[in-house]
Amino acid sequence: METESLAQALQREHQEIDAGIAAFAASPGDRQPLTRAIRALRRHIYLEEEFLFPLLCRAEPGLAAPTLVMLGEHARIWAILELLEDAPDARARLALGKQLAGHLLHHNLKEEKVLYPRADDILPPAAADRLQAFIARGDLPEGWVCLKARPAASDAGR
């Protein structure tokens, strides 16, 4: 049996998140698929921002620019997730879910074509194994927010 590569595991997470959003869109009265997809997407962003992207940038400094673009897109996605969680009704959630799906379509394609193949090529096996272990069992820390969605340091004391 062939072992799933890190890129394949990350792409599988994309597919599972997309499937949850699609299941919600097909049956907007059932919030469970959306709730699971939001939780999985937040966890996936955490994995990328706290572990994958720093490892990639250390291993190949030329990847700093693409990861910076992904961080900005994560902030936009995070903002949609916030709105989705606070949406007053199914109609609003459905519209935001469609907006999220559109963002993810383009965002995920870039990660899958640019960053994930490099992860398989350049990360040491021990680092890839740690990421795989997180994918299998890791949790999003309570209160964690994506990097570009955090308040500026100067605003923190206000």
C-alpha cells in the first residue's frame, strides 16, 4: 500500500473542506457540514501558517513571496469564516458559503500547484512526518487567529 505524501494529505484536507461546504449548500437547513468545514478550515490554516509555511521558507527562501500571498488570502478567508459563524439566518450563511467556496477554489489551486509539491520535494522526512502526524491528530489551539487577521500590535493595548 502506497503512503500518502504530504501534498496529497493537504489536498485531501482541501477536498474534505470543500465537500462540507458543498453539503451545506445542498441542504442549507443542516448546519453540521458547514460547522465541521469551518473547524477543519481553521485547523488547516493553522497547520499551514504555524508549521508548513515557515518550514518551506527556511528550506527555500524563494517561497517567501508565494507564502506571503497565501497569508493575505487566509486573512480574507478568515474574515468570511467570522461572518459565517455570526450569520443571522440560512440565507446569509448560504451566500457567505458560496463566497467562501469561490475564494477557496482559487486559493487552494495556488497552494496545490506551487507550495505543496515543493513541500514533498524539499522538506526533510522528519518534518514531513511531524506535519502528517498533525494532520492525523492535531488540534487547533483555543483562540488561535490567522496571522494577518490579528489586531496590530499597537492596537493590542487599547
